[in-house]
Amino acid sequence: MEIYTRSAYTTHDLDFVAAPSDALDRAMLELGFTRVGRHWIHEPFRLAVEFPGTVLYPAESVAIDVDGLQLHVIAIEDLIVDRLASWKYWRWHADGAAAALLLAQHPDLDVARLEERAATEDVEDALAALQSAAAGELQLTEDLLKDLRDQLSN
């Protein structure tokens, strides 16, 4: 999220794709992290790291340049669909706002792929609701996000 929103949305956590291993555990400990449940916490940096899975499927990764380094991250379309699903199904209104922010900041995204992924995850109505709100230049307040969410099918 933070990379795609140019730090407008700060999460203070990072999710990585990696298989659990003793080598990974040793590396995290050497970097100063402490394991707390499924998260690795670095108190001085106030940072949490999680390895929620071993594959990114069905999401895709894309390579982006960060200060001359190539970093593989989740594709913007998949991240938006993930936030839409969280907003629609788990009622996390902050994720609805995050999806709206991503849509606003990335008008050059692959719309066909976004719509295909939204259909696959049954969040086309959530996508359409945010797009309609944006087209009407509505201020996306928490109350509006709740109202829009309540109009979605479950």
C-alpha cells in the first residue's frame, strides 16, 4: 500500500511471500526482530513483518524500481481487489478508502485486468460503487463508505 500511495497511506507492516524456514527465522532475529505470533516485530523501527503465504496466487507480482533497486510487489490491480474484498466482506472501511486512494492515484492501471480480478473475487459491485462516488466527486468520508458498503450484495 505504502509504495503505491507514495506514503499517503502508511501501514507500518510489510507482508512478504516466503516459505517458513529456520534460515528465515535466524535472519529475522539477526535483523533485530522478535517473533510475536505470526508477526515479526522490530520495536525500535515500530515495524511489523509477516510472511502470510508461500505464493502470491492468484495475484501477480510486478517489478518496480525503488532507488535503483528492482523490487517485486503485488500488482496494483490485485491490491485494489484485495482491499475491495476486505471492505465488502469484512466491513473494513479503511480498506474501502485505501482502494479509492489507489484508484485515484493510478488512472493508468490495467482496467480490464482489474475488472476481471474483481469479477473473480465477486467485488465488481464494490469497485463500481467507488468508481461512481469518484465520478460524482463525492468526499469519501467514513459515513459515505459505510453507506456505500451497506448497499453492496453479500
